[in-house]
Amino acid sequence: MNPVPTSRPRAGLARVLDDLGATLLDLVHGDAERTDEIGGVVIHDPVDVPVLPPDALVLGVGVDDPDQVVALLEVLGAAGAAGLVLRAPVQVTPEVRAAADAAGVALLGLSRGAPWAHLAAMLRSLLAEGDVRVADEETLGGLPSGDLFAVANAIASLLDAPITIEDRSSRVLAFSGRQDEADPSRVETILGRQVPERYARILNERGVFGELYRTDQPVFISPADDQSAFSMPRVAIAVRAGDEVLGSIWAAVSGPLSAERTESLVDAAKLVALHLLRVRAGADVRRRVRADLVSSVFEGGSGAREALERLRLRDTSLVVFGVTLAGHESVADASTAHELQRLADAFALHLNAVNPRSAAALLGGVVYGLAASSGTVDESEQRAVQLATDFLDRIGDRSQAVVAVGGAATTVGEIVEARIATDRILRVVRERPVGKQVVRLADIQTDALLLELRDLAAARSERPTGPLGRLIQYDRDHQAHLVDTLHAWLDAFGDVAQAAETLYVHPNTFRYRLRRVTEVGQLDLRDPRQRFAVMLQLAVLGD
């Protein structure tokens, strides 16, 4: 049976603490059982207060002063937030404790050394688990389909050892409890969500990865003599789907496994492969479902309202974005399509990190985004421009991306108009350089209008007439370059010396040609209306 989307309740605070506790998070104060479902993860910004979904988990980056915490708790309580994460050690003064109780907001502490970005990624991974599931198959091996944290804990129980599940790049996908029983290198790996490069290099030099990927049996790795990588032995096994290596399972152990536990690990690798494939399939389905919903919003009508409801974007003002690669008009080649999908995933992650009430999808070579906004139209646009600028700064020069900000919208009709504005912006950006990577309609409106006039003229098979038509015909018959002369003079705003330089001719030669322009074209260049008319013809019909 085909996978179908379901609205699975998201993880609550208790589940988050079960999976990420001890290593990343601690409950400092409050009741973790109070909220059954976290509505989203939000990074607190004291300058630009974000729109919070109900029961949000807020990451208080840089908030450590008790007075700041009290003030923030009051705001979060009014917004119905579920929890506030602060960098440990958290100063729980009587005032902080009282404010948390009054707001009904749980206080959590993030372990020192753990990057906020990695915590946000882990949290969103937890909240997204099972968003799309198979209707007839909600479990694999008795565990929730795609729930890698549950799988890691189950394997840890079988082997009596802390477990990590990693991808081919040694990035941690999930981990079990009891990581504090392992050595410092394992804790560093969990905090960074990635095996540190120096440890991976040592393992590679020892041939561990080569041996791991050659066999379907567990590999025992003893510590190096100088214990430069780790002090506890490891047992690892590759996770395969046919000939493809999907990742690996790593256990921090005290010694070689017994035959019984070795067999359990081999069986566990097969189960993890099913879950990893399910996660991959679920991600593809989620992309398609999200793309269908975003597309429905832009089509307008009654279907748009239902799509907004499912995207949790109903009854709020929205800003429309369009992101694409500069210089690419299609996704015909595989490399461009792959780069666009990476761009789409990166923009969706960035958009959701800044504003959890958002959605992004790749539609026809453009990554469209919708994000909830507040304040006036101008304020919403300014925040959207800053968001887009931050995104481009993050991805750097690897992708020559451009972002169109289509403007703010409240009604379905306005959303459709904002999408049209976004497409107009991107068309101009593709056709000619605009000197910016974040572009609003106000920046290129004239260029957009000229392109649309060109479309209209082409549809009507319009040809230059009047003075410009006569000049074009004369050039064809005599190769006199009169149209180029007129163009250069207009671009130079009547400066003969500058115009002559652009055509690499002597100013006297240029003046002679300019007189011929007025004679042949029967054109009075002193008349502003005639100048404007011929400028418009050159822009619309002259290319």
C-alpha cells in the first residue's frame, strides 16, 4: 500500500528529555508532562520577536541574566509556550522559579559545549518523526517506523552498551541513553552531532572504515595505545540495503561481544536498515506532500484555505519568497536538479529555524517559501529581506542563489498576487544582472514592466515603426550604425564624448552620425516626448 500522510501528534517535553536528556538537556524546573505535544522549535530573538506556534519550545540563545529570564518567561507564558531552553548552568533564583510557575513554562538546561544549531536540528528531527507513515505498517520490528532514537535505545538494551546510529559521513542520526557511561570522545561526538574529524581520521588511517564496509559482521575496534581517539573499545557494524551502505551502528563496550550479542547486533543492523529506508522514503513523501500543499495555496480558491490549514498557516499574514539559482531557467540536467533540491532543503531548514510557522517547497525550478509575519507590510518586508540575507550568508558562495521577496499577504488572493510578483522578480533576475541577491519588486519593477511589454509586442508581432523603423532599415541598407549611435547617445544622457568612447569612434565622427540620425529618422532629439518614445521602442523592440 502506498504511503499516506497522517497527522501524528508531535513529541512532548517528556519524550524530548527521554531521548536527549543526560547528554544534551536537563529539566531544571517545571513539569515535563504538562505538554503532550510541542508545536515547534523557535530561536528567541530579542530584537525581532518571532511568531510563536502554540506549545512552542523556545531556545533562549544568549539569555542568562535572571532578570532577562523572568521578562522572557512572562512573554512566553502569554504566548502559550511549553518550554524554555537556556545554557547550563541555569541560575534558578526564586524570581525565576516564580515566573516559570506563573507562566506554566518548563525550564531546561543545554549542556555546555553543545551547539545550539545541533540541538535545534535534533529537536526538529524528533518532532518530524512519523509525519508521514505507512497506513498498514506503523511499526518495524515492534518499534515505531522511522523512530531511530527508539531503535537505538532498544539496541542499547540488547547489548548493555550506549549506542549511536551514524550515516556514511559519521554524522549522528540518533543515540541511546547512558552515553555518560562511555568515554569523553563519545560525549564530544554526541554534543557535536558528528564524529570529530581528528577521530574519524585516526579510524580511517587504522583501516576501520574499510574493514567495516567490507563485511556484514561486527568489527571490534580496540583503543589505540595512546588512546588518542577513544579510551573504551568499540564494536561497529555497517547498515546495508543490498549493496548500498546506509550507515553504521557503534557501541561503546568494555570488551568483545559474546556470540549471542554479536548475533543480536547483526539482526539489529537489518532492522536499522529498514528504519533508515523508511526515513528516506518518508522524507521523499513529505517533500511531495508539502509541495502539493504549497502549490494548492498558490492556485487560490477553496483548496488554498484547506492547504493553509494543513500547513498551520491559516489566519495569519504571510510573506512569500522565491529562491532559485542565478543563470538557470530550467532543471533539465541532473546536476542542476540535485543542486536545487539541496537548496530547497537548506532554505526550508533555515526558514523553519527562524520561523516555525513556515513552509517551503521546490516547484518547477523555484523554491517557494511561506512564512508567518506580523507588523505592517513594510516591517514584514524588511524582516523578510533580512531573513533572506542571513540565509545567503549561511550558504556562502557554494550556490549562486538569488532570493525574491514577493511581499506580505493576508488573504488567499493576496498570496496569489505575491507569488506572481515573486515570479516577475525571478524572471528579471534570470534575464539580466540586477546587482543584488535579495530582490524586491520595488527594485526591478521597471525592468519587469519592460519585459512584459516585450511579451505583448512579440505576441502581436509588433515591429519598430516611425523614426526607429526608418533608422533600422537605413542601417540594413548602408551599414551606417545609426541605431547604435542613437542608443549610445541616449545611454550617455547626451554626452557626446562618453557616447563616442563606448563606440570607439572620434567625437567628430559621432556628431556626424548623430546628425544623420536626426535626418534619416526624422527625429527631433530636443523633444522629450520623441526621446522617450524612441527609448521605449529600443527597450521593447530594439533587442
